[in-house]
Amino acid sequence: MRNILFVISFLAAFFSFAQRDLTPGGSRSSYFGKADYKDYRFYGMQFSFGPSFMKTRMTNPLISATDATGRPIDYTIDPSGKIGFFAEVGLAHFTQRRSKLAQAMKKVFISYFDYGIGFKMLSGQEETTINYYNLNNNLISSASGNGSFQNGYVYGRFSIHKNFYIGKKYFIDNGLGINFDYRVLDGNKNYEGTSIGPKTFQKPFVAQINYDLGLGIKLSRRSFLIPGVTLPILSFYEWRGGCADLKWFDSNYLPIMAKVKLIYLFEKKSKGCSTPGTEDDRKRNNEFLQNN
């Protein structure tokens, strides 16, 4: 956790100084460089990365049963998540024009949408403890077994975002999206020691609806830093009643990704000495860069 916080702080500090909001019109010291008179497009690169973690249930019930010989037994299954990672690259598009309804209500319904392709490694483990009793319910012996896995997925993602600004520099970023994952690295499916019955494993292809929440920081007229968290809220393939967890061994695992997203808008290139775009384009660009 300290390493993650250090990376986020370093990136924020670096981009704050290297990409200072140098909007023309204000006084600037030589320390912050020249004022930025450039025009930028409404879209640019986005890069996201960070650790992943598999959340499991909080309590493990004691389950009573009988073995093949009819003797009473009870057992507990204890799953736990492990740290993995993910990285993604793609594009982000900020809304350029508002609908008539949005203009009438003076609201922005969609702040931007983004999409990307990436790779994520999801890791977890499970331990089973079994107690054996005689017919008088006296404990005879105990046995245990365990298994761990690391599953690697390539994925594609698309999300729509709504920003709630806190002043002009900070904003709460809410995103709702869809992701399609395919497992290219199969994790371990074998148990060491004793276990209960046959195991169940998630199919390689996964399709989910996801939600992400972040704290956005406008670093400059063209760059944004958004640390946050992303998690699935519903799976529609493999369908298991809408459950967003992934099944492995005898347990469910909910993948959660703590992310740092960087958005960097493309610069408008002028042809010769002319200014790119129409007058309306320039007005929209200036309004977006100043207020978005």
C-alpha cells in the first residue's frame, strides 16, 4: 500500500510541475515556463494500471455431512484473495456538443467516454479443513488441503463517465461500462491434500458490467490524473444469476482493481500558418479547456 501511495503521489507531483495549467492571461513566473496558447482536441490517449485483488466472503460456515462410509464429518472452506496486477491502453473522448435536453437543463449528462485493451492477472487461494467423527460424534481425525491459482486475462473495455467537479481542478469520476475478458493463462486446478467433491471453474470467456469510482485531478489544460477503483457489478456470461464473482475451486472471487488513469489530450495541428478549425470550433475548444 505504501508503494502504491508513493507512485500516485510521485505521478501527481510530476505532472503538476511538468504540465502546469498555463492558461493564457495570468502572470507566470519563469519557474513554471511559458503560457500555453495551444489548442487541443477533445480526445486523447488514456493509460490505466494498478494492482488487482480478489475479494472473498467474510465468514466461512461449518458444513455438516457424511463421508462415503456414512460417518459424520464437518468441514470449512476458506478462500482468500491475493494481489495481482493489470495494465491498459486506449482512448478517451470528452463530449464536444450537448443535446438539446442537456442545454435546456444546463446539465452535462456524459462528461466523457473511454475504451481500451489490456491484460490483468487475478490470483487467489483456497483451503479446506475436514473433521472426521465416529458414530458417537467423537472427533477421530482432521485433514486439510489447499490450492492456489493465477489466471491471466486479455480484455477489452468501454465505459461512459459522469464527472462532478469540486472547484475547477478536482472532480468525482463515476463510470459505468462493460468488459469482455478471455483467459489466456490458466491457473492451477489441482488441490494438494484433502478436498470435498469435484471442483468448478469459470469458463475462459467472461462478459460483465462494471462500475468505477475515482478522484480526478486536472493537471493541465490537456492532462488528467484519476486514481480510483473498478469492480464488476454483474456478469452476463458465464451467467450464474447475475453474480459478478468468478468461480474457482469451491469458492467465489470478486476481482477489484485499484487504478491510476492518465488522460493526455492530442494537440491540434495547424496547416501552415492558419489556425485549425472554424471559429465555433475554437470557441468550444477554449470553453472545454477552461471549464471541463
